[in-house]
Amino acid sequence: MTLIAAFQINNTPILIGDILTSQLGVDRDHAPLPTFDDASSILPTEWLRIISGTKRKVSIVHPQAVVGWTGRYIYAKPFIKYLKEQLKQCNEMNSEIMEGVLVKCKSFLKDYSEKEHINVEDLSIIGWFISSDSNVAQFEWDWDNTNFYSRDHILAHGEGELHIKTLLNEREFVSGDGEDQSIDRVALDCISITSLLLSNEIVTGSNLFWLYGGGYDIVLFANKRFCYLNDILYVPVFMPYSDHTITMHNPTLLFKYIYLKDHLVIARIILELDGNGYVVDHDVKKTVIPPIEFNKNEINEQDIDGIIKTESSAVSLIFISNMPNGQLLGLPFVTKGNSKWVKFKDNSIGINKEIFDIIIPKVKQLIQSGKGNDIEVKSIFPQREF
């Protein structure tokens, strides 16, 4: 009932994990998520499960090692603690140390699962180890299976496995930064993947029926260490298609992701706009999610508010439409920073009109398989000269 995935883009190891937790029962309401305050319209009582809250499912246990888990937190936490202890004194992990730790982990998990009678739904682990001499171990473990792979294998566990594998195999990305193949390009592609996951959730909520989503950690290997992708702004732009017409709408929903004192902070910002696209009011809901190995770093409201108002390191404009067959079309446009493409100035939100020269032909092409010239674009919201 989750989604974790270990894969690579341009030979860069990546791990993505969702934040939704659930449990059996119908005796109380669903807990709110960053994306939904109430999922009762999506998750019926006959499903006999409730959304119980949020929890991080990805942990950087060492600069050269990262793991993700599915199942029950009470079973995942002891393993993550054990793994961190094994690596605590290791400043640099060479191949010999890496192989030794992996053998110990396999032995620990085998003994631990037998002692606690862990079954396949209770716990599974995936992750990456990368040695200082560039050996790569991509691994997975569940109650009766341990495998190690080369880095070209897509590993995914949880109910979202098919969804993430489909996105990785069929992804369609548009970048504001050309065809750069650097680590920045990899990071932007990762954000494109989570953009598509989020667009599906906020429009259809279908993934919540399978109890995964709510938000996502992204970890990638860059500059010889694993790191979280930090300070991302997601901006959904709704543009429904009907009767050969695309109707563009002002963005009124924003998601800001930041890491503060090891906590993931997700701010959902709802804008109320006037007819000229100026912000007349806004509401901010903040979700603070501590790391798996909960620490005592306290965060106050002033810390969060100060960072939310700053320019983001990366922005994803998610153009959301629909295909004639009813399928959802999500097209992320992801770029470094937001000063070129999106601005908040003088109490207004503006999107650089150059984006639409890139996006609209692409949307037309996808909707009508290359016969999009007959599609009219209607009611484009105010665009700014930057």
C-alpha cells in the first residue's frame, strides 16, 4: 500500500518514495494529506482501510547508501537503525566494506523476520549502495527473497509499482533547459516523474484508492553522495479539452517542497485571483514530516514561512488536460529556478508566454496524434512580458 522505486536516469541512481500511510478499519475519518483534506469520496468504507497519516519511506543512511521501505513502520525502523549503526564509523565506503555490510544486512533481515514472524505485507526493502571505487549495488529484500542487480534494473515495490514503471518507460518530458545531460537534467527529469504522479492524484485521486501518494521524497546520487532534491515548486495549470477547444485556466493551486532540519515540509498554497490574474487572497496548509529516524530538531512557523516565500530552486509547471478517450494528459515543464518562467510580483502570479509556444503545439499533437492544428486555444490567462 505504498510506492517506492529505485531506478536510474543517465546512469544516475535514484530512489523515490511516497508518504501516505494507512491501516485497517473504518472507525475514524481519513487523515488529511498535502493534496487532499478528505479522501472519503475516493476511498469508500467498504475498502475497510483508512489513510492514517504521513511518514517518510526513504532514508539516506550514509552519503553512499540510501534505502526505502514498504509495509509497517515498526518493522522498518529497527532495520534502518541497524544499517546506520553499521555505517556510522565509515567515512568512506569502499567495495570491501560495502559487500561486508550487505552480507550483514541480509543476515540481520533473515533473523529479524523469523523472530518477528514478518510476512510479505509487513516489510520489504529496496535501495542503493555505491562504493568509493564506483561499484554499484542495487538491492531488494522481502521475507523470502533477496536480490542484487546492476544499475539498469527498475525496482519498484508497493501498489504503485505498475504506475511508476509505466511512467519511466513512456515518459514525455518538456524542459526549459534544453537537452542538457548533466546531473541537473537528471534532477529535472526526476521532478517530471513526481509531477505526473501528483497531477494524477489531484485530478483523479485514483492512486489514493490504492493507498499510495500524498507527496514524494526524491533522492539521487550527485557529487559522490546521495542527496534529497530540495526546494521544488509544483504549479498545476489546468487546460481541459472539449469540442476541439483547449481552455486555459489561471493556476490557483501550488505545492512547495522544502527540507528544513531534516524534515520534509510540503506547503499547499491555494490562490484566489481576480479577473486580471492578481492574487486577492491565499491560504497555506503546511504538512511537516520528520525523517524515519525521528530527531528532536524543532521547526517553528517562522522558519517555514520565511522559506516558503523565497524563490524555488526548481519549478514544475504541470499542464493538465484530457485526451478524447477520457485519459488524463499531464505534461510537465520543469526548469531550474522560477525567475525565467514563473514570477510572483506585485501580488500577482505570471507565467512567461514563451512557454506556450513550446507547450501548446505539444499538447495539440498528443491530443490528436499530430492533427492538432484544428484545435482552438481559448481564454488564455494573463501572460507577462518578462
